[in-house]
Amino acid sequence: MIIDLRSDTVTKPTKGMLEAMMTAQVGDDVYKEDPSVNALEQRLAKLFGKDQALFFPTGSMANQTALKLHTNPGEQVICDKYAHIYNYEGGGASFNSGISCKLIDGHRGMFSAEQVEASINPPDFYHSPLTSLVEVENTTNKGGGACWDFEELKRIRKVCDTHGLGYHLDGARLWNALVNTKETAKDYGQLFDTISVCLSKGLGCPIGSVLIGDHDLMQGAVRVRKILGGGMRQVGYLAAAGLYALDHHMDRLSVDHKKAKEIGHVLENLSIIRKVEPIETNIIIFELEPHVDESEFLKQLSDHDIHIIGMGSNKLRMVTHLDYTDDMHNKLLEILNDF
Ligand SMILES: *Cc1c(COP(=O)(O)O)cnc(C)c1O
């Protein structure tokens, strides 16, 4: 039994999902003729109360497309120092859109409307890049699965309106936030200009992300996706996995959250662990005591067929997911308790 908690992306399609994929109706999606892709896009647009949605192979491509739609070369996006678009998309913001990031020194990947306000370059001060976009992530990845306070997101929207800035949500794990808070997808749709969501994380699809927005912005999205090489053909086989996941894998995310909290409780009581960050969803970030060697700790775990990820500076990450079974959970807690 291999326990892989490196990420919620390691899941494999369930039997039901595979069946849905195998029996999917497909067509050429570059001609917009794939009924399964069209159904997924329409369903997600409606769920968020937006005009349009577009299927992408990856969340990175969906985010990169959003950055392109909101900005011109030379401009600047405001985001947190932990942001995925800044840290983990291969420098795509500069490569694809020719923009720079103004980083906010936030808390667990989140920041305040005042911090946004203070990060905007005055538009007539032509020495500085023109600020055109604010980007937030919910839940925050590097911030340990933290969920934003919706009121703060609303206050940031006001700042965007005052200064004529676009507002993009990287909602790779928005589903995890939605099962945890009282807000709905429509609430998020009302607040943001564009939203990206992943199907390939907690929802357990092998691949797939979707960008959602209103017509004025989204009309350019198909072209940007094509330029990035993301125009796909009979991709309904993958969209069918997404439709299946929306029906069957949404509510169970709370199970992942419960297991993450239980792991956190055990970690908190271990003498070799200095600190466990608050656990809100399915991500657990913890720090070893300075005298504990990270690679030695990782090796001891992998000797038990347990795989987690080191994040540098003695911090480690575990992510619970669909393929992390009750048996694995019990075994992990037992082994951790012995440390
Ligand atoms: C995973 C993730 C993405 C997209 O990643 P891909 O591997 O390109 O699908 C985007 N944002 C966040 C916060 C993520 O965790």
C-alpha cells in the first residue's frame, strides 16, 4: 500500500469516471462540435452565473489566458508573493503576456484591500508599469489551503472598480473553499471578472481546467488558447470526466478536509514538529524542529511507502484526496504516532 500525499493531482479515474469517459459523445472541439465539452462549459458558466466557459488542458493555461485577456505587454498584475501564477507557472506571466507581478507580502497567500490599494501604481506616473489586474487564489496553495474571507474579496472588488482594474480568481481549489464556507459559485461569479477552476485536483479528473467569464472578456479566450497550443479535438472524453466529477466528487471533499484535520492533530503532538499551520481544507503544511533533518524525515516516511513533499526551509506539505483511503489514513496515523 503506497500512500501518496504529495498532491491531490495524483488521483486516478474511478471506475464510474472511466465508464463515463468511455461512453462519452465526442466531436471536434476546435470546431466547437464536441457535445461533452459544450455541456461541461455550459454547465460551469451557468453554475457561476457567467456568459461563457472554456475548457483547458491545465490550470496554468487557463490562468495564463486570463492574464493575457486582462493585460497589455508592459503592464503589471498585483498578486500575493505565494501566488501560483508567480511561483509555479514557469514565468508564463512575462513569457506569454510580457507583464510583471507586483507582489504583496500577505498572510498565508491572502491580503487586504488596503494592501491592494497601496500596490497600485499611479496611472499617470509613466515611469512605473501600468497596473491593470488584481489576482487572488482561493484556496491558497502555498498558503496551506487557506480560505479567503469573502468580505475582504468584496472590498478588493471595490478597489478594482475605483481604479478600473480587472479581477481574476485562480480557483484551482475553489471547490474546497465552497464546501467549507457558505458562499456559492454564483457569489464568486458575481464578484470576479474571470475565474479558473481545476477538475484535476480534488475532483479527481485525470486532466482539465475551465476558465469562466462574461462575453466581453471571453471572446478573445479561444484565440489565446489556440496560440498557447491548447485547441484540442475529441476532448469530450476528458470533459465527460469533469461532468462525472461535478456530479459525484464534490460533496465528498469534506471527507478530505476531515482527514487533513485528523493528520494535523497527530502532527501537533509530535516533539519533532515545531509548528502545524491551521488546517482549513485538504492541505497540511508543517515545520520540523530545526534540529530534525528534513531529508532524513522524508526517507523514514518513504521507507513506510509514505510520500509527501518538502517545500524548503524545513517545511513540508501533505495533501489529502480522493485516492487516500480510510485504510491508508489509519496506517498513516499509526506510523506518525510512532515517531
Ligand atoms: C494546481 C494549480 C494550478 C494549475 O496547475 P496545473 O498543473 O497547470 O493544472 C493553478 N493554481 C493553483 C493555485 C494550483 O494549485
